[in-house]
Amino acid sequence: MSAHAQPKLDTAWHTLEAPRSLELLQSDPRAGLSQSQVSDRQTKYGLNELEETGGRSSFEIILDQFKNIMLIMLIAVALISGVLSFLDWRSGALEPGEIPFKDTIAILAIVILNGILGYLQESRAEKALAALKQLAAPRVRVVRDGKTLEVDSQDLVPGDVMLLEAGVQVSADGRLVEAVNLQIRESALTGEAHAVTKNANLHLPEETSLGDRINLVYQGTEVIQGRGTVLVTGTGMRTEIGKIAQMLQAVESEPTPLQQRMDQLSKVLVAGALILVAIVVIGGLIASRDLGRFQSLLETSLSMAVAIVPEGLPAVITVTLALGTQRMVRRQALIRKLPAVETLGSVTTICSDKTGTLTQNKMVVQSLHTISLSPTVSGHGYSPEGEFLSGNTKLAPTEHPELGALLLACTVCNDSILQHDDGQWGILGDPTEGALLVVAAKAGFERDQWSSKLPRVAEFPFSSERKRMSVIVEDAAGLLQAETDFLATPYLMLTKGSPELVLERCSQIQIRDRVESITPSQRQQILDRNNSLAASGLRVLGFAYKPLPDLPAEGSDEATETELVWLGLVDMLDAPRPEVRDAVERCRKAGIRPVMITGDHQLTAQAIAQNLGIAKPDDEVLTGRELERMSLQELEEHVDHVSVYARVAPEHKLQIVKALQDRGKIVAMTGDGVNDAPALKQADIGIAMGITGTDVSKEASDMVLLDDNFSTIVAATEEGRVVYTNIRRFIKYILGSNVGELLTIAASPIVVAAGGVPLTPLQILWMNLVTDGLPALALAVEPAEANVMNRPPNHPGESIFSRGLGLYIVRIGIVLALLTISLMAWSYDYAQQGGNPERWKTMVFTTLCLAQMGHAIAIRSNTRLTIELNPFSNPYVWGSVILTTVLQLMLIYVAPLRNFFGTHVLSFTELMICFGVSLLMFVWIEGEKLFFRLYFRNRKP
Ligand code: ATP
């Protein structure tokens, strides 16, 4: 084959041996593809992406807009006013120059415009979510040009050598080249919930069904356990999941509880509007006993129906939530499920992992401890330069068999890679293991060298439940046997893990070049050392080994990892993140309790929790073992007082979330491993780690921390509160105006019986959508008030109208109505005295609009006066007020607009009267703030 000939992909890969598959795809398990092969194949096969077929089509999105009950009502109003216009036109009642069917056309135009706006907003929101999805897209470890590196999953090509480990989501279809304890959950593809154990060494008959092809892996499935090396055979739409064109990984855009409640509210309002229409028309006819009034009564009731419904509200809520997610992403919190934005404002308890979230996850080994030596290690970061010092004396570790063996274990019992890129040392993999590679490299132990001298032949991988890992290497060349006196078997198992657990499995101890039975006092000495290191906040690992005459069977970890020979302890410093202490303080002020849940030792956990202010010295600490002995009820009794859970396994997290929720808490819970997924799903806000988190945990989460940082959770809760406060603010603003309009229209037959309805449906729509809508949008971006994190969380599930909001709407609606009704009463009589007798209607219309401008300015803060606020902190409010006022004036003074909207020219004095009355609205709200301030000050003891 020429270098550019491309392999055929529609081969039955499961029938072939791995080497044959590698040959067909011109790949190599050690070196992978070369960069030029990758570019060639990318050109030929395209990106490894699924075409989105699951989402709604544009047509469906448009259609959905018109399913909104408010729009349906507007269409009905348009049709009825069409019939009324038709009657006017036939009876010749139209005024000269008046456009027939104007209201109908205008309302329909607004309905269509609203539909288009809704469509644009929704497709923008879908695009924004797609962009978020891109941010959350997995990275994949591959071998290319002989090097292990991480690439975006979309860059994979057939022939790539992909590395799998527990927690990753498989990003392409492939033939296994190597599998170690590899278990994969394929439910996304086969619906089968149980994990399948994979085997690289088989080749299977052609007719083997998809679920039984245990030598293949498929895109979209999840690695639950173990490790594997895979030859990529299918990417993008050529994968099994691509064939059934199912979309995975969608960032869900379900409506939030608030949106659902608002939907219900609009249904109630529309029903209310219909009842109102019936009452006005039927009641009016009965009261007047005059059928001739039917048309004018119907006109009044239509205006009222339009006035009562907040047409602009759903759009403003959608925009606010979308802007909220964007602000959060700028603060490194990626929202995967829209309801999370709202729930964040109600969080009362944040359960956080320690390593990486509260600490920096940049581990540096401080010292090593064998039974007879305890050297400290100098040096910084991941640079493999430093010395071993015993007191002030330099020490050569390789001259001490115990230390040499301990450092060998650090190197060999390790899955990470130490890299030197762009002049900087870095780690690919787990930072704990990285630190061990660095300390071993300081003594001259290089992992590459040792992995060829002592090839790994089996392993029992690390998991948070086991809290240890072992690798089994083959000493084929008799290297260790020649160099040391204590190894006389062909295989060697090296184990590392939580010190107490590893020590429990030891029966012997390495003392210099001898192996002796371990005595109880030696055990105690090791445990005491472990405790004193942990109590100073250090992370400590224990190491042991075992010579093996034979290769153990797969899955025999419990039996094999016994009778070990103790080597020593390694401690490392993982400094707390400096910004977390402040974040914890902010949590406390905001009525949110931070809780640490960690797999680490209780003393390490406690020391760090105290350092960060999460726990006090006498706070209760619970360990995984204690949790196991407790029932859910017993745990519920403790859960309010415990700030630190140590040595826990992921299944305990689920227990803790449930207990907290049973106590009425709203829980945010972090997690990174495969087995954290159930707890993340159970929590009110499941939070996955963007950097260290597994794909499985991200998939289960509501929110992803792009920087893995605890402070980001606190920032996101703050943004959640701001969003909720702003939504409440513009709901007050918009509904207050609706009540004002409604009462004004309702009062008109009484106040100006012969004058007709002051506002046409068209003018009301203009107010609801434009003159209320624009300032409401501006209020949606009001920055956080200073006290947003100084008050307790919002009560979850509280009505949006609670805490005085409903009362405010009614109160302000009445004040607005009283202002406009007084103006109406006066201006009606005044207008009859000369000039255009209809211009009182324009005065009422203008006053309602302008009063809302004052309202918009004053409502920016509930407690602080406008003069106390920084006018530039939300320039949009001022911008929208100016723009809306200009638009309103254009409706009066630009002739075509005037004709269309049915307004009349006002004189300068009349306009100033409108401004003057409107100003009273602003004065009233500011007065209310002053009144409440004085009232509460006087009530304070
Ligand atoms: P957190 O849950 O806060 O992230 P953690 O990293 O300590 O803390 P786990 O990853 O569950 O939690 O680790 C639990 C324990 O297992 C650790 O305290 C350590 O003793 C041990 N351990 C961690 N990483 C490894 C590893 N790579 N190999 C062997 N043992 C490990």
C-alpha cells in the first residue's frame, strides 16, 4: 500500500487478531500513528463527531413559539378586533384617514415578531448550549509519534492508538490491543446496565452480536474499571452509535421550575382574562340593558384581556437565565442543566472533595519513612532535582536497600507520566502519582527505564473503594534477583495505598537488606508516624511488596494482596488553595455550610479543614467505617454537626446526600470518579470536576467546575442568587405595570363613562412588549447587590410571589392606577374644552409609559435610594429609559406612527403634566424605601 492509501473501515474487526487489525490500519501499538498519517486521515474521514439529529428542526422551534397560550390569546384578540373593524368599516364609522383592520394587522404583526424573537432566542440558546457542550467535550489520551498525549476527542482518526482508564467515556469504536481488568458499561448502546468484561486476546466468529464482541469497544460507552489500549477502527458517523445516530452528551435544556411555574401563571392569567371579558361584556349589558353597547364593551374587555397578560415576561426570563449561564461560565462554572441556575440560589450545604477542590492538587513529596530512615527531600514543583537529607547530611538513597526498594515502588507502581515540555516539568495523570515519580527521579529512578527492565504483567488497579493499587512485574532478566538478596521469584508485586490499609495486609517488614516478621511495636510505630504526619495536613501513602512465584489470576486481589512486606511511608504536601479560606467565610455569611468529604486520612482531612475554616477543633469527624455501621436514621442525627467525612468511599457520599436532604437541606455535591455518579445525580446540584473529573461524573452532573476550584462553587451560588433576585425584580416591574393598566381600563367606564376606552389593545401591547420589555431586559443584568451573600439562601420551592412580592405588585399597581385614573379624570374634562377632545387618551397612555420609567429607575434596589446607587453600575437601565422615552415621544410626534398607533399630538404643557404625574411614581417608590428603612430601624431593639 502506498503511504497515502487509506485503509478500509467496514471490516468485521472482531473476527481479526489484534496484530492483523493493526497491520490493516498501518498502526503500531507502541508508536501509534505519525502526525502526517493523522492529518491525511483527518482529511479523508473528517472529524470524530456525531451529526446532530436529535434536536428540534428550525420549523419545529418556530411552531413551538405559536403553542404559547398568550400568543394564542393574542391571535384570538386580533381576530375579534378584525370583526369589529369590519363592522365599523361597513357601517362607515371609520374616521377619515383611519386604516381599516389596523389593530388586527398590528397585533398579528406583533405576534409574528414575537414568534421570530422567540425563535431567535431559542436557537441562540441552543447554540450557546452547543458551545457549552463543546467546552465539556472529553479529551482523549492517545499515542502518536511514540509519545502519549491528550487530544480533543473530535481529533481522533481510524488507526489512532487510544488509551482507556476507569472513568473515561470511550470516544470512538475500536479493537482492543490490550485489556487489564477492563470493564465497560455499554448501556448507551445495548441498554444492558451491567458492565461487560473485555478481553483483547480473543477473535470471535463473524455472527457474534454487538453486545458479545468483547474484543471491541464502542463510542459512548463508559469504562467502569481497569485499563485498555485500543486501536481506533471507526470515528464520527462510522461508529455503532453514529449508525443509530443517537445524540449523546447533550447539555439538557429542560425548563426550570420557575419557567414551569410561569407557564402555569400565564395559563391562569389567560383564563382570568377570558373570565374578565365575560364579566365586562355580560355585566355591562345587564347593567345598561342596552345591546347597542355590546361593541364598546367588547372593546373595553379586549383591552383588559391584553393588559392582564405579561406578554414580554417569558422572553425576559429566558434571556436572564441564558445570561446567567454565560456569567457563570466566565467565572468557570459550566451549567449543564438549566434548572441548576435557579437551584444554586437555594443551596444550603456544599459537600466538597478535598483533593484538588479545596487543595491545589500540586503534590510535592516532603519526606520518606522506612523503619530505620526518614530522609527529607528538597526541591520544588515537578522538577526532578533535589536532594535527600538526613538531618543536614546528604544521603544516597540507592545505597540503602530499604529506600531503594521504596523508590522503585514509587516508580513502578505508577500509571502517570512525568513530562518535560516547553522548558517546564509537568504530569500527565494523577498528581499523587506524579509526586512519587518526581521523588523517584530525584534519586535517579526513571520510569521508562524500569518499565522495560521490569515489564508489567498484571495489576490490581486503584479505586476509591480499595484505596490501594498493586502492579505485578516480571523480573525476566533476574535483575532484582542479582541486585538484591531478598527477591528470588520471577514475579514481584508492588503495592501502594492508604497506609493503615496496606499495613493491615503486611506480615513482614524490610529492614535494610533483611526481611523480618513485623512486630506489634513496629506496627504501632508506623501508625504513630502516619498519624503525626497526617495531623500536620500531609497526605501519606504506604508501600509494600510481595515476591510471587506465579502470576495471580485476574480478580484475585483480596487473596494476593496479603502477607506483604512493609517498605515505608511517603508523605506529600498538597497546599490548600489560598482563595478557599475566603470562599468558606463567604459561605458562612451566606448561610451555607461547607462540608469536606474525602478519601484521605481523618487527621489530614481535619488539619486541612481547620486550616480553611471548614471545621473547628472540637467538631465531629465521621469515617467511612463509622458510616458503614450507621443506619440512615442514625446518620441523620449526626449530619447537621459533622463538617468532615474522612476515608469515605463513593457509595458513602450517596448516603450523606440522602441524610442531608432528609434533614431539609439543599445539597451541592462534588465528585470526580465513576462511582460518584449516583451521588451527583441524587444531589440537588451535582458538580463534576472539569480538569480531573471522569467523563462519567461529568455526564451525571448539573454543573462542571472548569477550574476544579471550591471558590467557583461559591461564585456560582452567588450568580444563582443574583439571577433569582433579578427575575423577581423584573416580575415585580412587569406585573405591577399590568395591574396598573388593568385597573385604569376597568375604571374608565366609571370615570369617563362617555369617553370610551383610553387604551387600545395595540397601545397596551406596545407598553407590555416595548416600554416595559426594554427596561425589564436592562433590569435583568443588574449587578449583584452588596448584601447578596449576606443573607440566608432562598427557600427552595417558595412561591415567586412570596416575601412581599405579590403585595408589592398589587400595591404598586394600585398606586400607578390611582395616578393615571386621577390624570384621566382631570384630562378628560380638560380635553373637552378645546383642541382635540381625544387627546386625554394619549395623556393617559403616555403617563402610564413614563411612570414605568420612574419605576424602572427606582426598582434597581429594594432598600437603597437611587441617589445612593452608582448610576454607572447598570448603564443599560438608563439607556433603556432614554430609548423608551424617545420611542414613546416618536409615537406622539411622528405622523405615520401617530396614525398607526392612534395617538394625538400633545402640547408642551400637556406633555409636562404627563412627565410631572409620572415622576410621582418614582417619588412614591423612593418614599416607600425611606419609610421601610425608618420603620425597621425603629423596630430594632
Ligand atoms: P478526595 O476524595 O478529597 O479527592 P482523595 O484523593 O484522598 O481525596 P481518593 O482518590 O478516593 O480520595 O483516595 C483515597 C485514598 O487512597 C488516598 O487518601 C490515598 O491514601 C489512596 N490513594 C490515592 N491515590 C492513590 C493511588 N494512585 N494509588 C494508591 N493509593 C492511592
